[in-house]
Amino acid sequence: MNDAQTVMMYDATKKSLPVAYILWWFLGAFGAHRFYMGRTGSAVAMLVIMLLSFPLALVFIGFLGFMAIGVWWLVDAFLIPGIVREFNLRLAAHLGGNAGRSMGDGQAFI
């Protein structure tokens, strides 16, 4: 790939901080921002906890799940910039020739 193609590939694939925060705000309890940032494992965990908490709320156990997701959601507000930065730096390294590096959660970039 030449330099122009590399830059175009980076721009098309990089993650956006505003998009991550919009997903966090509106769908963060379901892990949408983590799916977007390539953190599939933790995103699935958030989604499962949230979905299981709804029926379990009928017997009041689900409220523990809601509280856990609420704390996780709040902590993610501070973690999002670092996760996006890390993803974009790894992407740049990958496109720059370090094809052996991969994303978190065991996923390859491209």
C-alpha cells in the first residue's frame, strides 16, 4: 500500500471520540460503545448482564445488575478517551507495517 492508501485506510477505520460518547450516552448500558471500540468481550458481558437484569428485577435481584451496569457505565465515561486512543494507535501501527499486532479481546484489525 502506498502512503495515500494507508492514510485513507486509517481515516476510514479509525474510531471517533464523539461517536463513542454518543453511543455511551444513549446505548451505553447495553455496551454499544464497547462494541464500537472493538471491546467485544466486555460489550457482550454488559449486554448479558443488562438483559438478565430485566426479568430478575421482578424478584429484586436484577437491581444489583442494574447497579453494576450503572457503575460500569460511569467508569467508562473516563476510560473512553484512552480506549479510542489505544485503538487508533494500534491501527496506525498495523497500517504502518506492524501487521503482527492485534486489537484487545483477540481481534485482528483488518
